[in-house]
Amino acid sequence: MSEVITAMPKRACNLKEAAEILDISYHSLRALINAGAIRPIYLPQAKVTDVEIDRFIRSVQKDGEKYKGLLEENNRRVSAKKPTTEEDKVESLEVAR
């Protein structure tokens, strides 16, 4: 009798995949990590475990307002950095020189 070998479920994902699972942007995920709301592991790059994602989701269900302000502030900061028009792009290039 032969054994059926099945693949183990993926238990750690990179930050881009974790952001997709949580349906937030990569930058918002980084803000949550920087704030200590999500604890990544390093293998050698940052990864987030399925257990950590579940823990974060449970904590948001209890205290969602705590993270709402953090994410809104992060989104404003990221949006402010992006040039929106060709003039802004040229101006930001000139400032960078």
C-alpha cells in the first residue's frame, strides 16, 4: 500500500502576500509592522505567519478603531509623496538634484 503525500499548507508568506490576504496595501502593512501591531519573522527576509495574521484579525475585531487612524495617517503620508502631474514630477526631480 502506498502513502499519499500531500503538500503542507503554506504557513508563512512574504509581506506582499500578507498585505493581499489582509486586503491592505504593502505600505499599510509596513506601518502596522512598524507600530508593533503585526510581528514578522525573518527567514532571511520578512515573512508573516498564518498564526500572526489570525492573531491580528482577532485583535482588530476587538479594537478596530485603534488601527484605523494609523492606516489613514499612513495612507495620507504615502499619497503625499507621489507626484500627481507632470509638473509635479519634474519639480520633484529638480528638488532631488
